[in-house]
Amino acid sequence: MAKLLYIESSPRKDRSTSIAVARHFLDTYKKTNPKDGIETLDLWATNLPRFDGLTLEAKYAIVNGQPHTAEESQAWKAVVNLAEHFKSADKYLLSLPMWNFGIPYTLKHYIDVLVQPGLTFSYTPSEGYKGLVTGRPAAAVYARGGAYGPGSGAENYDKQSDYLRHILGFIGLTDVKQIFVEPTLAGPDAKEKAVAMAKENAEKLARAF
């Protein structure tokens, strides 16, 4: 039995197109993989640890090869727990809206805590950077008000999917399938069509995921 971790980053909930498509993905996935477990991590309902003070000092102690103080070790536990929870999954699904051409700050906060040396990546002079979360598939549902795909003329504005692909690849998740819901602000008909097309793509992907 595999575990799929679904990471949700829109605060709009039932009004969110990224969540609607992700839920359609999960419904199809459940039917195809009835024995697998699915856990939802709602980032807006999660108390993410601050990355300052003793936590930040603990990271720099690791980077500089120094031991933690008792206080730093205690602060670092929250980071370790978050990373271990993430790594306990066999598959990943993320849903996210585009905010100012990028990703929501809650998701960025989560990533900034998650991506840590010795936990999700390593570095050696001989090998360079190496992702530690490998051999697992991931999928992402991106919702955007405008159109940023090939031929749109606005491709360079897409810092949403570009960033997420890059950072997931950095920690070892190189097999990331993408589902786009766009444009959601071009009128009701265009939005309905975009959601329907994205759900169709999500359903196909979920069956093979």
C-alpha cells in the first residue's frame, strides 16, 4: 500500500479551481488505487515553524560542520519532523494558484523549511548537490488567471510552475507531471472550459499515477 501526500496551498477552498481539479484527481486515484492511503496537508491549517532565531542558527551550524547547542537541537526538531513527514510519502500531489506570477507564500514557507541539508538534499565537493527524495512521482495542479503556456507570449511571466519544478527537482523529485487550469479570469465560459479540460487531464494522469 502506497501513501500519497496531497499538499494544498489555496485559501479559497470550495471556490478554488486548483483544489477542484486536485480533488477530481484524488477521486479518480482512489478508484484506481483503493488500497492506497491519501493524506491531505492543508498549508493554511498547518502551524509551520518559523525559520529564524535558533532554527536559523541550527542550520548554519550544520552548514559549517559545527555541533548544535541543546537549544538549537530542540529548535531543529520541528524542521526534522516536517521533512520526515514529507519523506514518509511515496507519491505527491500539489495544488497551487498563481500569486504575483509565483507561488503562495504559505507554500514558499513550507518549501523553505523543507529544503534543508542532510534532510532533503546533500552536498559534497565531489558530487555537488544531490537530492535525497528520489524515485517517487509527483504531480502539480497550477491555476492561473491568465494564459502563460507555449504560444501565449507570456511564458516568461510563469514563475509558478518554473520555480516548483526547479525546487522539487533539486531535492530529487524529477518526475513531476503538470496540470494547468488557465485562464480562469477570462470570463465564465473560458473558466468553465479550462476547468473541464484540466479535470480531463487530471483523470487521465491519476489513472496511471
